[in-house]
Amino acid sequence: MSTAIPTAGVKPADYDEPFGASKSWQMITSASVCMVFSTFWLGLRLWTRSRISRELGPDDYLIAAAWIFATAMCITEMVQCSYGLGTHLWEVDVIKFSTFLQARPKLNMVIGNTYAMALALSKISILAFYLRLFQKKRFRILVYLTAAFVISYTISGIFVVIFTCNPVAASWDLKLMMLPSTKCLNRPKAYLTAAAFNIMSDIFVISLPCREIWKLQLPLRQRLSLIGIFAVGLAVCVISVLRLKSVANLLNSEDITWDTTILLIWSTIEAHATIVCACSPTLKPLFTRFLPNFFRSSLSSGRRKGSSGPYALKQSRDTTGCTYELGSSRKYVDAENGNLTVVGRGAAREGMVTSVSQERILHGASDDEVCVTRTVEIKTGRMADC
């Protein structure tokens, strides 16, 4: 690798890279694959919520907005490739490089802001999903505090991108940026700080529901599987760390058209992986309907008494029980000896229920309890509520 500073159009004498090396195809391929995969996963989520659960909520609209920003980011990255992004600086045509320098500040501003918005909206969508599942007051306070943290550092990051220079217009105008009187912050250092806050928020969002899920009166296998679904977000943390390393490398980069590509690839993967992770926990009703055998073993593996929280499960001791599919949590609640306890909301899937007349959510005597009353008529003639 060269020890001299590369110059556009001039290959360093000691540069040992072969001519024609390019990462543009990696940028375009990763962006295309990520867009297709996140679009497919988001489509499954929206179809599940609208057609099966029939309860589109704020979390669904938030994740859809996140997808729009993530897609806009990918398109902007592809546009940058046409200006020489992904090619070594010394291989970029001088005229094309001049155009790249003119367009780069504007394109970077678009990429930086869309990236920040995509991640923030995805995480807030996950937090909104938590609010649908858990009613415990202390937990909800933690969710709101985490959301406030995400919103705060996102807004500050966007302000840094827009108001990097004085005068402000120099942030996207190269001619103004090159004036001796213009003063600008070191953007890579600002990105490094934002990346650190981003990793911190990832850890907060992933760890929030683990304790609440563990306290549920469910078979161990089901609790571990639920925690596993939410812990998929650990992959996003790993991606965030890899991206942080790319940001650090960019601090002293002398080959910006090459090194920026690595950062953008990791940014793309992180944004779309967060969307996929946000959608995954909501797809249980879809797989339950079309792949019932996949979940049957876990549903029949344990017999527990009582119920707690929105994931409550109560197994039947006889063969006359009813099976209910809950709305947001999509768990199953069985009748026991003709008495039915239901937590959540949904519609009957099988069993001996002939009608459902009422459902309402009651906040119990303590913050730890959420109770749903459902009046049910069963062939045995017995009624039950909670």
C-alpha cells in the first residue's frame, strides 16, 4: 500500500494495487439485496397486521417510514457510485472527481440524515411494539426514556450534519467550504460519537424486554424462544461495531472514494437489518397460520397453571379446551375445565366456543397486572372471566 498521498488521476509510484480495482459493485449489490429483503419482510409484517391480526398500529407506520428513509439512502449511495465512489482516488478521472467533490457534500448530507432517520424510526417502532405488549408502569417508563434518548441523539446528529460549517451553506457548497474564512467541524469525529450512541441505544432496546419475558409463567422453552426472537437484534449490534470501525478508519483516510464505500456498505446493512429485526417478532401469527406444525411442539411441550402478562398461557387438563390466538402477543390461551382465562385480544381458532360477546382491558390493582375480560359461551354452559 502506498505511503504517499494519492492524487486524483495520478497513480502513486509505490502503490501495489492492480489497476481497475473497484468496490462500486459491492456497494450496489449490498444496497440492492438489502432493499429487496427489507421490502419483503416489511410486506409480510404489514400483510400480517392488516389481514390476520387486523390491528395496524403506530409501530407499523413507524417502521414503514423507516423503510422509506433506508431506501432513499440506498438510492443516494448508488448515485454516488456514478461519481467515482468505490474506486481508488488515483484511478478516478480528474473531471469526474471534480464533479464528485461538488456533489459529495450534498449527497453525504442526504445519506447521513436518511441513515439517522431510518435507524431512529426503526428503534422507536420496536419500542412502540413493546408498549403494545407490556402494561407494567415501570417498564413503560423505561421504554419512554429510551425513546427520548434515541430521539435526542438523532436530532443532535442531524443538526451536526446540517450545521457542520460556518456559514451553514458551506456544509453542502464546496466553493464556500474551501474559503479560508469558513470553519467546519470534523464530520468523521462527529459520526464516531453518533455511532457510539447508536450502539448504546441498540443495547438498551434489545435488553429491555428480556426481564419481563423471563418473569412470564411460560414453559422455559417458550421463554427462551421469545427472548431469542428479540435478541436477534444482537446481530445489529455487531454490525454497528463493524461500522464504528469503518468510521474510525475514515478519520485519517487519504483515499476517500475507496474508504467511504466500506462505511456506506455497513451503514446500509445496519439500517435494513434493523428494519428486519423490528418486523420479525410481529410475524408469529403468519407462521402460526401457514406453518402450524412448526409451533405445535412448543405449544404442547409444557403444562403450566395461571397466567401473567400479555404472553399468558394456560394449558388445558382435558380434551374439551378452547384455543385462542391473541392479537398483539399472538399467544394461545386454553380453557381449563370449562373455565376460560384470556389475556390479550384475538379471535377463536378452534375449540368449542360458540360466541364472544365482550372484550376489554382492565388495569389491575397493581402495575404488574394486565387483565382482559372476555365473556364466552361454551357448550358446557359455564362462563368465565378474569
